[in-house]
Amino acid sequence: MALAISLILIVLGAIIFHWLSPWWLTPIASNWQAMDDAFMITLVICAVLFIVIHLFVAYAVVKFRHREGHRAAAESHNRKLEWWLIGGTSVGIVAMLAPGLHVYAKLIDPPPNASVFEVMGKQWDWHYRLPGKDNKLGATDVRFINATNPFGINPEDPAGQDDVLVDGNEMHIPLNQPVKVLLRAQDVLHDYYVPQFRTRMNMVPGLVTHFWLTPTQVGRFEVLCAQLCGVGHSNMRSAVVVEEQAAYQAWLAKQPTFSGKGAAGGVGGPMEPGKQGRLIAQSKGCVACHSVDGTASVGPSWKGLFGKQEALEGGATVAVDEAYLKQAINDPKATLVKGYPNIMPPNPLNDEEMAAVIDYIKTVR
């Protein structure tokens, strides 16, 4: 009897928890209400089965408990029950799979008027690219990938010269305009996920995957990686900003092109101090483990790092100068900063890249 009561309490507790739980769906900010509908169908079917099975077991425990004068009778087959189980299970599986397959088919079939932007995922950072005035993305190849060309754009392809390479890791898109998102991974499996958009898709090295959406709400939405991709996985974050068309065009006009001939809108500007080093640090994934605002992360923050005295494991201290930074980047295990795990991989940089990154670290105050 105690077991039956426990099973009933588990059912009641699960219902109350899910009904009152704060871990519920975030407000939707795109056209994909169908994603929520498919999820709710699956949740309801699983909930009904969970309740029915637990209550049946509780009933069976009481009904067929050991009692004097009662003896269980073995029955090897019950065709009627088997057919009911087969039929019910089949209907349940179809009811869960069919809506999801229908929604997925629509998710990867963008409308003809959808604009395009491309995402490159790399441990542990995001890079964004848009077509230029010719509305064509340039051809790419892995042999062209380097610190200043994370997408591997073919420098000989005319279509790629005006490609817009987003400065930083924050993407902007216009409100109420369909957009197709192309997804690539440079190293390992990643997953581009914006919870409020109800869209996510795996990014597989060697493949280009895609989905589309129409943003319906102005705001700044966090981008997460939804596939475990290494020690910096939790820091692989970015943002998508949805804004009105005029604000989007103003932002787009400030972004640089692959050819480096001014910004996408034809407006050039002075090079910010340390910008080249910042771009290299982003392309190498350094910013995934080293914050620039003092926030605690996997590795020491770069804010105010240059010129300070850093405590090392073992009790020693070291002055953070150019020589120390070169050693720390090329051979991270040579000197371990106190309080941080020994997980940073070597990051061999050529002299020009090293100087640029150190110059950038100097500017982070």
C-alpha cells in the first residue's frame, strides 16, 4: 500500500511542479509558434502516458497484492492486449513525430524574398558574414582560413570582395523581414540556438546547414551554443539584435567589407586602437575564456591585465609585460595563474599576430 501511495504522490508532485515551475517557455520573438505547438503536443502525450502508467502500476500493486487464498495465474499470451498496446503506441509515436517533421520541413524551406547571413562557429566564438551590394556571398575554402579571414573567403573571387564581415560578435537583423541563416563550423560540432526564436540547428564541419525565421519583436537576444564543444562551451555566446529597418541600415553601413575598402555603406573611419589584435583574438577564440570587462571566466580577465603583478601557482608573482604575455600565449603551461585550471591549449602566433594581440591587451582598461 505504501508503494501505491508513493506512486500517486509522484504523479501529483510532477503535475504541480510543471504547472508552477518557473522553467517554462520564454516569450516567442519570431514566426515559429509552430515550434511551441509541436513541443506542447509531445509534452501532453508524454504527460498522459506518465500519469496513466504510474496510476496503473499503483492500481496493480493494490489489486494484485499478496493475500491468503489468492494465487497468481500465468498467462503467456494475450493477443487482444498486445494489439491494443501496438496500436496505441503507434498512434502516440505518429502523433509526436508528425508535427515535428512537418515543422522541420518548413524550417529549412525559406521564402524567396528572405535575406541571408552566415554564421561561422569556432571554439569558442561566433563570426558573422553578409552579402555585399551584389547580394552574393563569395566562395570559400578551408585553405584560406586564417586569423583575419575566419570564413576562408577566396581572395580571387570577385563576389567576395564586398562581403560584409561583422565587426564583433553581435549580429543585427531587420524587424518583420524573413532571413535565412547559413551555418558553418570550423573545428567541431556546434549548435546555433536563440531561445526566443525557437530555432536551432547543428553546425557540422564540412557542411553548410541552414534555417530561416522572421523576427517579430525588437530586442537583443542571446545566442547560445547548444552542443558541448569543449572547455569554453559555456562562454560561447553572442547576440542577435532585432531593430527597425532604418536602424539596421545605419548599423550595416558601419561594417567593414572583406576587401577592406571602407565600410559596407561606403563610409570609412579611423582604425580603433588594438582593433587588429581584437579581431585576431576573436578568430582564435581567446575571448571565450578571457573577458574584457573584468567578469570571471575560464581564464584571467584581460581588463587591466597589462602592467599588473599576477599571482602564480606556488606563491610566486610575475609582472605582466610583453615577454610574459608572449610566453603565456605560446606555452600556457609554463606559468600557471593562481586559481585557474591548466586547460589553455598552446596558441602559436606569428610575430605580427602576437604583436597585434598584445597591443590589444594593452588597450583593455
